[in-house]
Amino acid sequence: MPVITVINQNRIIPCPTGSNLMKILRDAGVFLEAPCSGLGTCGKCRVQVVSGKIPDPAPDEKRHLSADDLARGIRLSCMVQVMNDMSIKLQTHSKTTPVLTDGYLPDFYPDRLSDGFGIAVDLGTTTIAMSLVGLHSGREIGHASAINGQHRYGLDVLSRINWECMHGEEGIYELQSAVIDSINHMLEDLYRQFNILKTQINEIVISANCTMTHMLLGEDARGIGKAPYQPIFLSSQTRNAHQIGLNTGENTILYCLPQVSSYIGGDIVAGICACQLKQSAGNRLFLDIGTNGELVLSCNGKLISCSCAAGPALEGMNIQCGMRAAEGAIEDIQIQQGEVSLQTIQNSSPVGLCGSGILAAVRELNRNHYIKKNGAFLSPEALPDQDPRRKILHFIQKKKEVVLCHDPEIVITQNDIRQVQLAKGAILSGVTSLLNYAGISPDKLDEVIVAGQFGSHLPASSLTGTGLLPQELEDKIRYVGNTSKTGAYLALLSSSKRTEMETLAHEMEYLELSQMPNYQEIFLESLQFPQ
């Protein structure tokens, strides 16, 4: 039986001959970025094969790896079969990821106080944030956060749904086990840190999107990923936490917030409740931007929602030098006269570009006229010899790219621009369609509320400078943080807030953008960059 030696983790992993390298590493608990869930399309699961004979690279590998990469033994682990003993070095980054745990909290009356403790959870596709709450006082005693363990099955919900489609009941079980394990590790940390017993946990409240809620409960999510996009349930769910595998007392209650549709979930309902949009006068737009963009428009309390497939670019995926929002990720960029200034998470040395970084890069390239309105790069040869843009805009191996950093080399490619175009086109077309449906123009919006992890690293100028939002909204943007978790906290402590969320989910109108008049024309127009 061959063995794999992971040099930079000092580990030896045995495996059957012919095994897929990514699967073996994943099953052994070795972290690898795998946004495409091992389909060979993202190019992120890189390893360096130091010794051992392996098959020649497949065409998919050659599309992602340069001749220099291949010469150094760099391969995509999802495309490699293990035929004999081999030694490898991991190439992906496992630095810490800061998880947004705080969010706007309105005044409310806590009428569910009791003895014991409760847990409020924001179960996100990428990250999980948790609060330990003393039910006698209603105060947060501690908190924990972690990466959602389902990341090894893909970084977006559609990749994970596809895993269920490929693996059936086994896939459903694997995805449930991954997220249950993640939550249990967080619970155990809180138990140890605050010296409490699992039997003292009375209730856990989960705020999550529709897919994550299904996968947590072990329900079949495959219907969410294909027409007519039908989930098993939309209503709130109450279960026994211990019986689905959570490390709690035998009588601990698990409550999951209600959903509006397959793609407007309990996390959005939580945010709308926390921000009190139903009670707000005027016109207000709520945005939660990620792989899937969720939008809710409030016109004097009348709520209209839609969702759009922004794609993974805004979370740093499908970008040549992209990465998740972790330590060392570039989160903001300034370009002046061809000189680049970088701001990274935790002020660490740059490693790659997270979503806010790629959006900032495109903002700066657009502001400094490196790209045309249609997103195409200018030709360096067409610029005057002394034009400062020549410093970083290059034509290399028949491809145009902008070099942001040399050590390590971090670049923006034409494909990166196209990925951002698709994301911003999806979001802007959703905003435009919502406003058209309500019969109001952008200048009539009183406020734009941005929630979630992505918005926490995002200056307003990036939203408007790329055309993701109309320019006239830049001074109306307010960031509210993790309102998904604060919504779970409200539901944990307040019966009236729980009832309010049930009502919101039932009453909120949902628009299917693909069925909107002239949507295709709106989307194509939304792809253009403002200049």
C-alpha cells in the first residue's frame, strides 16, 4: 500500500493504489482550498510533488498550471492518482480567518429568560459564529467562531448540493457530519472555557440560509439546486439537538429560523428583523453579498426580496490569485501614477486577494483607466512610453495582466475582471429590477444597509466605483455587521421577535429575477463599468 508523506505537516498517510490524492488528504483532515469540490475547475488545490512517480498532467491541470509550475512538480491534487509512495508539500494557505461576530442589535424586551444557558448561531456557508448566552440575564457570556467544515466539499452551496447529487444518501450524511462536527468543536471550547456542562444548554437557535439549514438537519437539499428549486421545508424547524448529533444535553431544543424561499433564508429574515426594516419609514435596501447575493427592498415597511447568483469571485474564488478572507489577504488597494499600495488583513505580508481586495483592485483599475467600459484591458503598446500605467500593465505570454505585487507575484488577469463583471452585473441587475418593480429610482433610496462578512472589509467606494451600486448611493451606505447572529440572539431571548420573524418569512414578497420583464437587457447593461 503506498504512503503519502506530507513534508510541511510531518505526516505519513497510507492509501490504496489508484486513490485520488485530494480525497485521501481530505479524509485525513488535511486542509486544502477546493472551491469547485474537486472538479478540476478552480485550480486552488495545489501541492508540490517532491518525490514519487505520477501520471502526466491532464488538460484541466495544464489550463491552471504554467510550464514553470509543472517543472517544479506543482499539481492539482484533485487530478492526481496515487500509484506509489510519494512526498508532497502543501501549497495552499492555512492562515487564520477573522470571522465577523458582532452586528447591529435593536432595543427589545427579553421575555424568554430562565435558568441555564442558550446558544445563538450564525451558520454561514463559509464561517460559523456562535454566542453563549446566560438565560437568566440575557447577556452574552462568550463567543466562538470557525470555518464551516463543509468547505472541503466546495465553497458555495451549489458545489455542496452537487456533492449530494453525486453521492446520494452518503453525501447528505457527509455534509451533515461535517457541519455538526464544526459546531460541536465550538461548543466544547465554550464548555471548557466557561466551565459549564452540556446539560445546562437549554436551547440552540440557528440562523442560516435554506441550504445550510437542510444540511444541518440531514434533509435532502438536492431540490434546491435544480428547477423548480423546491426545498423540503421553508417553515421554522424545532428538533432535539442531541438526536441530530449535537453535543448537548438529551433535552436541549434546536430551533432553526424560517426561510422565505430556496435562496432567501433565515439569515436574511434575521437581518431584516434586527434592522427593523418592517417598522422603518422611507425606502431602504438591505444587501448581503457573497456567492449568492440576497437583496430586500423596504418601501415604508412593504418588503420585496430577490436573490442573484453573484458567483464566487466576491469571496476570492475563481480569481487567479484569489483566496478566502484570511490573514494576509489583500483587502484594499490604492493605485496612484502606476504605484500600488496594499492593505492586508491583520497587516500581514500579502498572500493573495480576498473578495474585497479583488473588488478594490477593479475599482482602482477602472478609476485609473486601465480597463474600458466593457471591462477589456487597454493594450500596453497603445499607451505612450512615459504613461505610468505601463509600470504594472503588461502583455505576458499573449495575455494582459496587472502586477500588484512581485514577492509573491500577485496579478489581476482579464479573466479576473470578467469574473467581477459577472458578479457586479448580477447584483446591480437585482437592485435595478427591485427598484423598477417598486417604481422608484436610486436617488429615492434613503439608505443602503450592507450586512455580513464581505461588507465588513469593504469601503463604500468599492461598491460604487465598480458600478456594483449606483454612484449616487455612496453616501447612503451603512454597515450593520453580522445581523444573522444577532437575529438568532433575538429569537433566543424574545418570543415576540421569534413571532415577528415567522411573520416576516411568510409575508415577504419574493421576485424570481429570470421571470422579470426585460431582465436580460438589464443584466447586460449592468455588466458595464462606470466611466
